[in-house]
Amino acid sequence: MAEALAVPRSPRFPVPRRVLRWLTATLLVCAVTLWIAMAEIDRLVAGVVTSDGGNSSVTILSGFGVFGARDTWSVWGGLDREDHEQLAALVTFHVAIDFAFALLYGALLFRLARGRVLARIIAVTAAALDVTEGVLLLFAIRDAGSTPPAAAVLGVVTNLKWLVLALFALGLLATPLLRKRVFGRLRRLAGTVQFHRLTVTAVGLVAVLALLPVPGINDQMPDSQRLWAEGSPGPFLASSLVVPVIALGLQYIGRLRSVLAWQLWAESYTPELPPSWRLWLAGPVVLLAALAVMAAGGFPLERSNWWQYGIFIGVPLILLAVSVVMKFVSMLGSPFSFRARWAMCPHGEDRRRAMDAWCGGDNLALLLIAVAGMSLVRSFAGPAAMMLVEPGLVASMPDGWPLRVWGLLAFGAVLAAGAYPLRSVLLRRAPRLFGPDPRNGFGQWPYLKHLVLALGAVPLLALLLAPSFFTAFLGVSATAVLGIGSWALLFGAVVVWAQQRQPLEIFHRMGFRANPILSLMAAALALGQLSGGGDAMHLPRTGKVPVSPERNAVDAEFRDWLGKSTPCNTKAGNGKTVRPMLLVAAEGGGIRAASWTTRVFGALAGTGCGKTATLLSSGVSGGSLGLVLVTRYAPRGEGAGTGLATASDAVAAPEALSVSVGGAIVSDLVAGGTGLLIPNRSRGDFAWHDRAALMEREWERRAPLLDAAFDPSARGAAGAVILNSTVTGSGCRLVLSQVKLPGSKDASDAAAPECLSEDGPPVSIDFFDPANGFCDTDLRWSTAAMISARFPLISPAGRLRYGRAAEAGCTPAGSFQAIDGGYAEGSGLGTVSDVWGTLREVVQDYNGGPGAGTEQHPYVVPVFVYIRNSPGVDLAARVPAPVAELAVPLAGLKAKANQVEAGAWLQRLGAASDVCLDTECDAASGAVLDKLGGDGTVVVAPKSRPAIDPPLGWTLSMLSQNLLDEALEAEKGQENGGSGELPGLGKLLAVLSPPGAGASD
């Protein structure tokens, strides 16, 4: 230990031995990498579903539970032979990785227990039991159709493994030497993290985005990386450049900070340079200069943001002015005991802490490269495993895809495992490559902080002024790393520049040893965001022509539909004519929802009746985008053709997400913190665009028909579309509808639109209703879809102003924040249910009219179609087990959510679907309902399979799109659902293809 702290500088070891160490860090990184790979494969295992909806996973099987055979085996025993072979292959792959994982964590525990033989024996025993568990699982999984003999033994071994691990943990706490070692290292780690908190924040944010194996939004970055294996090398090359450059910048920041640490804790250093007034003038000067340039260039300055300007300009100037006054008073002498000279005492000598800072700074910077390798393992472990169990998968992918998948997977594994050993080798041979030696003081590399400042500032300026251009070739991952890393380098350079200087007088008198630059910057940005950044920051993009207030009421829309949907007539067994009428709800879910929705409507529009069968459709988030694409690219009665599929795949390209990520990290962050709406270039337009506008313009570039005024009279295969958003605070549903919602109110002088009035739509606000007085109603199709799909972080809450119309336009009286419609109700079925209450009476009156049941006056039968894109519709719900009495209140919270789930809405709609007033109508309705199994509700959803679920986000790889295509084909060919399932697409297509209905497209 003394040798390590003495840090010799012999020619043989110019770098301290402790800095050269790599084994522990490598073991930790490799263990986490293997755990991530196992988690991804176990998600594929959970996708193997029995005919009655049962599924399980290795995680469930290997958790602490009963001492004997577990329920997982009875579930897997219900698989057919082909599915069981897939399961066995995936479990074998999982166990092979688990063998290596057991060896790694066993080695880590063994090293931690140094000096205690018993603890080391326990660590080895735990790893051996884990390996034994894997061997037993390999034997057990070979037996199909029954509970294998090894299952009982496996349950015992699994529980023993967890008990031994618990014993090891107790041993750590009970043994003074080990307890002191563990807690001592944790305290030192906390101190190092605090000292290098800027690097920790940057690397941590990237790691959370890239590594957490959580289904949904966290699948977005891995899926964007899978594009690299599909013929898109540009983003991979960009990431291969950005990651090491940012890591090198963080390395230099860490070394410059470690110089300070060495001086503080090894050399008893105290800052001698006086405070710098330039540091505190830099922010106000930059902001004032930007305001002056924008004013001279004719760009609008948002006056409502004056208080944000004031915070960013005033706070530094006030701190500087107060400090100058305090310093002046201290020089003159005063009754406040202000002293002219500083009285800062040096830190006590603590070379271990100085070495901690040195090693921590180096290791944290290199961790970014390790994280990059781990993210590749997460992205490609699943596809590699899928190739083992689905040989036909390769046929649907580009040439060379398997080789690139395995190559990127191997590259990621080597990068994660080799980062620290390679760093150690390079440190021995070229130590100056990694920055200044902390032992040699502040005089080294005088221009390094300027280089780091440029590495941070230049990319930020590029992403600030031309985000669409730069993010197009950077891709999602490189944009995220570059944006986050550049902010860390910029602030890090400022901190390094100020670390040799004394703090301002005001901070010195408060007991600070340094200027709290990072804390003040974070506080300024937070204060600027208190009101959401002002109305102008997130206003929706508008055109020059407001949306026409003339919209069909529900009864008028029904009459129009009757005239368009005659191809859907079919003869019933009693000689009467009947016609199905679809009312559709498209679930939210980002671009996955949009792609699935367009695919389903493409299949519907490929039938003679499906082109016109839909009266109206309600969408949420990505489902709304899908409905808008259907309206624009599949006009009613004309079918979908190839334009809809092309447009749907085009908007799923990664450019939209890349520019949104760039906007969120740079331009929106600057605008939200300072109030300065700096113009940026997007598709030739140099003006302010928030990240939602940048994303919309990218959609319009990919699907040009979205760049047109929202038209309430336009109809596509989805009928009249209703797009659902949510108002923050009140929780009201904000609806952008092509039809006038039932219960729309008359104009009033209310202070703000509300959703709980007796004469309005239920818990909803009709955006296009003139009575509500919204100002910015001249929307494009892309903007209307985005208002429904503003999921925070990726896209911001939109500001929708309301007021009263005047000759000069709308005078805003206030604004709402509109966010993703899924916050209120994610299925879209709630709005369908609200509209159906009025529509049902209209249909009943029509079915009971004179001449009903004839070719000219067919009976109309409603069919409620729920387009669900999220996986798991075919999984059987597990029977909830009793919980502890103290946990009952928490367990009961789920009951309220279940009442507004999609299943509950479908039950309500099904119960209220009867529109017949006589027996002849009931009998004729059987021509439609019998084909649907007697039910008037249909769920079109991808079935579970051992495959990677398409992510919840705004880009899809070709692999994800192909999986959606395969799921659609499976849905089209499946006329009989599983036990307890509602009818699916196969039965619906049979209903929409009556004899003589016309040829399919």
C-alpha cells in the first residue's frame, strides 16, 4: 500500500502502478455485458408462447422459489415440438453465457474476499452452484412435453445458489475486515464520483439510454444501431469517430481536474490567483450579443421571455457586483469584520484521495468506450440469437446482414472487454497520450483546456444552427453522445479554467472553496424552465389558412358514409341486405404504432369493402400519425396502392429521431434555459424550430403529402380521423377531430376551454370548435399528428393558445400544454365510446326506418376494431396471488387503472353494440357477426414470438419492420384466435370480402 501511495517515477514505471490496473474494471464491465446479453435473450425466451397463452422465462425459473419443480415446466410442457426446439436453442444460448457470467462474478467475489478463506470458499461455491444450475437446465430442457426428472433437483440447486449468495453478503457485513474494506471503498468511490461529477453525468446519461434492458422506450437506441448492419455504415462510422473523441476530451478534463486533486491533497495547495471578472461576464455578454445579432438580422425577439433574459444576465452581474462591493469594504475596513486577505486553509495531506481522483478520472472517461461496446452487445445479441432459432430470418434481410450482425456483436464484446487492458498497455508505452501527469503541477499543456473548450463548443454550435444537416449523417447514437459529451466538455473546460482561481468574495464568505459554477448553471437552466420556456418556444407550426370550422356532425358523417360504402353490402340468410361499419381505434406507441396502423389499413384497403368500410378512426400518439398517413396516402374508395407503405417506411427512417435528439439536447435546452429562440436551418428555412418542428419537417421531407393544410373534409380508408392529445394539469382529453364531437358547446365568455361542462363533450375539448377559441388552428397534417404524439423528452409539450377572435386575428388570453394522448387514455377507444353514444341512436333510427334491409337501405352493423401494436395480447393473464395485508392498499391501486384499459373499453362497446330494433335486423346482423364469432369487437395485434419487439420510439430498423410485416401476414392468415382471444384480422378480412364486393387491389 505504501508503495502505491508513494507513486514512484522511475523510468521503468513513469505512471503509478495503480493507474495501470485494469483487471477489476474489466471483470465488472464483462459481467455487466454478459448480464445484458442474457437479459436480451431471456426476452426472446419469454416470447415463446403456448397455444393457451402461457409463457415463462429463465429469470423466473432461476429466481428464488419452491424447492422442487416449478410452474415454468408445466408451461413449457404445453409447447409443440417446433416451438420447444426454438426454446431449447435459446435456453442453451442463455446458459452458455451464464457459465461465463458465473465465472466472472465468482472471480469478483473471490477478489473482494481477499484475506478471508471462508468467504472465498463461499464465493467459489456460489459460482459452482450457478454452473451446476446451468448444466441441470441443459439436461432438463431437452425433455419436451412434460416436467423433466431434473426439474426438482434444479429447483433445489437454484435456491441453494441464492442462499449461498445471501450468506456471502452477510459474511461481508459480519467480518470487520471485509466490512471495513467494502464500506471504505464505497466512501472513496462516492468522493471520486463527486469530484468528477460532470464526467459521471455524461457517461451515466449515455449508459441509461443505451444499456438499460427495459422494454419500450429504452429499446429505441439499440434498434437504431441495428440499422448499421442493414447497409447504413455512415452512422456507425460517425459513432466510431464521435465516441473516442468525446472519451478523449473527458480524459483530458479528468486529468486537468486530477492535477487540482493532486495539488490539493498531496501538495497542500490553495488557490492564489484572484477571482476572474471575465468568467462572470462571459454568459451575459454572449446572450446580449446573440440578442443583438438576432435583432439586426430581423429575427423576432420574444418579449415574454424577458424574465429569462434577466435571470441569465442579471444573476452573474449581481454576484459580481456584490463581491466587488464586499471586497472594497474589506479593503477599507468595516464593522462586519470583512478582511482584506484570504484565510483559506489547505486540505490535510491525503495522497490516497489524490490517487482516487486520478484513477477515477481515467476510468470514467474510458468507461464511455466500454459503454459503447456494451451497447453493441445489447443491440445485436438478440438478432444473433434469432438467427440460431429462425433460419428463415436471414432471407428477408439484405445480403451480408448475418456477417455484419456477428461482426458488430464481436466488435462490441472486444471493445467492452479490451478497453481497460488496451489503455494499460498504451499508458506504459505512450503515457503523454492521456494528458498531463497530475504530479507535475499546473504548468503542463497550457493550451489543453482551450482544445477541450473547442471540442465542446464547435459541435454544439453546429447542432444549434444546422441540426437537420449534421444529425442526418451522425445518426441517433452519435448525436446523443456528441450532444451530451459536448456539454460536458464545455462546462468542464470552464471549471478547469476557474479551478486555480479564488472564488468570488460572496462565495468565500459563505465558506465555499471554489466557485459553484455547475450548480449555478443548473439552477439558471432550471429557473428558466419553470414556466416551460414561454409560449413562443413550443407553439405549433401554422400556415396561412385556418382550418374551416365547417365540419360534419356525427349524423351527417354517417349519411355521407352510407353513400360511399355500397361495396360492403352483403346478403344475409333471410334475404336481407346488411353492411358492416367499422369504428377503429389505433393505440399509441410511437413509430411502431404508425407502422402497424398503416399496415393494417393497407390490408383492409386491399379488399373490395375495406376501402370504404370505416366510418371514423380514433388515434393516439403514433396511432394518430398512422391515421394521418392513411388519410393522405389511401384516399377513400381508391385503395392503398404502394404509396402508403412507402410513406410509412419513409417516416420510420432514423433522421426524424436524430434531429429530435439533437434539438432536445442543444437548441431546446438553450431556449428553455435562456429564453433565446436561436433560429436554425431546417429544409431551407432559417427560423426558430423546436425539436417537434424539426421532427415534423423531417416527416414532411420523407412523406411530402403531410406538408399540406389539415382538411376536415378529406377522407381516406380510415374515414373521419380523430386525433387525441392530453392537456397537462387538468387531464382533459384534447381532440383534433374531422367531425364535430357530440355535445360541442356554443360560444361563451369562459376564461379558458374546459372539459367538465354539462354542454360539452365528455372530459374532452374539441380543438377546432370555434366556441373554445383556440388561436393556432391553421395546422399542417404533420403538426396535427404531432400534437397527439408529444411524448416528453423526445418531443416537448406543445403550447396551444386560446382567446377570442377579433378582426386582426386571435388575441391570446392564455395557453394549454398539450402532451401525448396516451397520458389520458392510450388506446383511443375512450373517444370511440364517447362518439358511439350519439352515433348509436342515429344507426338505430336508420335500421328501424322504412325499407330497411334492402339493397338501397341495408341494415348497418357496427364492428369495433382495436389496432393494438404493443406485444402481449395473446398472453394469458396470471391469476394474482394473495398479498400480505400491509401490501393490500398498494395492490389495490391497479384496480382503477384496469377500469380504463383497452379491454374494459372493448367490453363496454361490445355491450352497447346492439343497433337492431326488430328480429329481422337481428337475424341479418348474423351475416356479419357470425363470421366474427358472434362478437362485434375485433383486436388486430402482433402475436408473441421469440423475436425482438419493435421499439416504442420514432425509428424502426429493417429488422423491426420485417417483423411487423410477418406479424401482419400471420394475422391475415389466422381466422381462429387462441383461447379467450377476440377475433383478429383474418376474420375481419373475411367480413370485408363479401361475394361480389369487387376485386382486391
